[in-house]
Amino acid sequence: MPVIEVKNIRKYYGDVRGVENLSFEVEEGEIYGFLGPNGAGKTTTVKILVKIIRDYEGTAKVLGKDLREWGKDYYNRIGVSFEFPAVYSRLTALENLEFFASFYKKHLDPMEVLKMVGLDKEADQLVAGFSKGMRKKLDIARALLPDPDILFLDEPLEGLDPASARKFKDLFLEMRESGKTIFLTTHNMYVADELCDRVAFIVDGSVRLVDNPGELKVKMGKRLVKVEYVENGSVKTAEFPLEGIGQNEEFLNILRNHEIRRINTEEPTLEEIFLKVTGRRLV
């Protein structure tokens, strides 16, 4: 049974569309990427799923129960980190987590969570002196406190240096391996490509396509093999159809008689696929 089931959700802000005819399912233990340009309905969708927005049409079930039937205990089962960190500047990092931990029936040890996100050495520092990246780490730590079954993340790697981003990618993958579900919204196609089991393309408030990133590349890519090789001191390239590549004499001759620099298939990026499917760019 999917852990998130959304069917025909409709939400308008006066005459302005939030989402319309929105339907999708998220399976347990997957990282599900929700991708779309600004104004596509990503934020509205997340706000519905975390019960910030309640006046919508249609049905949404989370963990087998209609959202409208969930009470305050719902927040013991989910963790939420929006794009802009929700932490208190006048408290230390540890005081922030201890304060938020008091809201839950059960929670992880705040100090251990700070270690998970790489802020244990800054535990007693005031958040007022934190950089954007440090605030983002603390906000994700806050979302991890209840040891949630489902983690909602909005641009989770925004503002992080490459080493910290790698640490969080590994953390999210470990969470998936332990059976956690992650609902991820991002503009960063490299992040989505690396982390997501499936991605959904949302445009004008509804989902246009859902699939595995690798499968999308296979289905929509050029079935070509590109070879970069050295001939007479110069670097040259050649392309060959993927079909029958093992019997292609010209291709085999290059492999036998030349120094090979690179061989790769010609595949599109997720952003190129998004543009092809929707006619829109992600910015």
C-alpha cells in the first residue's frame, strides 16, 4: 500500500490556481522527487500533505489514513524541512532541538541528531551567528527529531558546501535503506538524478509524468554510442547506433587500433527531459 495517495486534489487561492486534478502515489521506502518550475504547485502540494492547507477538494491519504482524519499525532510520524529554515536565532543549536523535541511523544536524542548533521561541535553556539548552510543543517536536524516515517524536504541541499551536501545525500540514502520515505522537492536536477527512485514532473498544478530517472533517460535519449579517440596525434569523435554495436566493424576497428579517451551513450539530462515533456524550463 502506498504511504502517500493523492487523488484529484484541487486548491485555488481566489482565482489563482494552486493545484488542479493532482494525483500521484508514493511508495514506502522510496525517495520521490517532485520537480517543477516556480508556480507549478510544489509548495501547495507539500503544505496540503503536512496539513498546513486544509481547505482543498479531493482526497489525500498518508500512512493509510485520510489526512482529514489525522490529529496532532500525525506530526509524530512526519518530519518537515522547508526551503527557509524555521529555527530560533536567540537559542543555541542544542536549545533549539530540545525545545522542538518537547513537542513529540518520542524523539531521538537532540545531541545525537546534531552529530548526524555535523553540528555537534556548534551545539552551544547561538544560531544568530550561524551561516545559511548551518541554519539549513539545523532545520533538517529539527525535521529528523521524531525519527519520522516520512520526511518532507524542500531544497534540502540549498546553501550547503559540497562536502556537507555529500554527507546529507548519504544520510538520505541510509534513511531510505532503513525503510524511511522521503518526499523531495528541488530545482537541482543533479540532486534529483542522484537520489530519487522516481521523479514526478508537475506543471500547471498537475503531474505530467512519473518515472525512474534512469528509465527516462533510456526512453528519451538518443540510442547512440559516442567514442572519443586519438588518431595521428589528434582527438576525434565518432557516433554509432547502439543497435548491433558489437558487430559494427568501424566501431570495433577504432577500439582495436586507437587510444580510446572516452566511450559513453548519448543521454539527456533530467532538465532536458522535463523541457521535452512539458515545454517548460525549471526556472
